[in-house]
Amino acid sequence: MNTLSASLPGGTWPLGDLTVTRFGYGAMQLAGPGVMGPPADRDGALTILREAADLGITHIDTSGAYGPRVTNELIREALHPYRESLHIVTKVGAVRDEQGGWPPARRPEDLRRAVHENLEDLGLDVLDVVNLRLGDAQGPRPGSLAEPFEALVELQQQGLIRHLGVSNATAEQVAEAQVIAPIVCVQNMYNLAHRQDDELIDELADKGIAYVPFFPLGGFTPLESTALSAVATRLDATPMSVALAWLLHRSPNILLIPGTSSVVHLRENAAGTGLSLSDEELAELDKIGR
């Protein structure tokens, strides 16, 4: 592992037999507006990815639906051949339509196509981790994941995928997946203001399974944002830094994948998540989502 990883906040966590830094990078914002098309500044996007690797980040989150296929192609251009320590996590189960929507694509043939496109675009023979994206743009939806998840298990057995995870999933779907095959991560919306997965996070931690929250500042009310900003001001930090630091404190199995299209913000996030939060500050922050 890059020796710089030791200076990143939070240390590391295993994804199966792979080890990643708990502070990672989400590549979603590297695509164009609405996560569609190429970035306005292609060279800038490549610079951010190289900076992430140089900081010691070993966990990059992406999806073939971003662009579509844009962020994967950028990752390959910027970082291939990949360092042995760098691990790329991707998602399948949704595509993009002409209106910029995210319609589901979870038939076995859809998933096979998506896995092969990810392999091609990233320049890999095997994908480190593939998450099955469930639900829709409004959040998780109940229902069995057996058919699509078993299709991914088949691709795993063919040697195209090392490890599996689920995204945008209910607790029942997470449990169902584990009956079918081992998973190494769950990727759901969770932050200071949205604590619906508290119990799930603790259950996963006991099993050594990572929890990867997205939208670390998503869905805050004005009152909740004001409360977070007050703590951030006292700590002379940004609200994003405080929110990320709180997530690292929340549970050791939480992995961060904040996205940004700015090298400055990437560095700020990496430094800011190393904030030391006192028991009093943690208690004050905990009240935001209660």
C-alpha cells in the first residue's frame, strides 16, 4: 500500500481479501452536468484522479452509468496500469435515459452487459467489487433481489468479479443477499440527518462488512444545516469536513467516498476528515439526526 495511506484519516478496512483506505473517492462528479456526457475540463478530471491516488487513496467508487461510461474511461486514462494497492468498486443495475433518468436494468442480460462494459472501459480482466444497485432514484424499494443477485454470483463464479455488494438496499434485501452469497459492502444513503440504517451499520460491523454512505450532506433541513455549521464554525472547519469526520467516528466499518471535481476540495476533505471530535461535539452532532 502507498505509504501516504498511513496519513489518511480513519485507517483501512477489508473488502474481503482486499484492503482499502476508509477515506476514498467517488468519481460520480467527474462526468458532465447531471452526470451526463464528458467533463468540461477533461485534463482537470484526470488531475483529480491522479491526485487521489497520490494522496494514498486506495478505494475509488464508480459506475458505468456515470456519463454513461465516462468516469470509467477517465479512470483508465488517468490511472491504468493500476497500482496493486488501488481497488475500484463499481455498480450495475441502472442505466441512463435521454432525459437523464436512472431506469433500472437488472435483468440477467443487462447485468452481464454492464459487467463486460465495466471490464472493457476500466481495462481490467476482473472487477474488484461490484455492487448491485436496487430501488430507484427516490431510494430503496422492497422486493426480492434473488434473480439479479444470482446473475452476479454466476459472473463471480466465472472469474469476472472478485467480491459482491449491494446498493440502495433495504435491510431485508441485505439479509437476503447474504443467504445467497457473501457480500463485502453495503452502499446506502446515510448521514448526520438521515440515520435510518443505524441498526444495519452495527450489524454489518459485527460481521466485518463495510458500510459506504453516499450523500454525506444530502437531505439536510435548514435547521439541521445550521446546527452542523455552528459546530463547524467552532472547529474552524467546513461543514463537509465535520460531517465526514463524524461518519468516521460513527463506526469503524464506514468507508467514505466523497466526490468532488476540485483538487482543492479533495485535499480539504482528506485533511478535514482527520478532525478530532470531542465527546461533547459528537453528542451535539448526534442530536441532529435524532
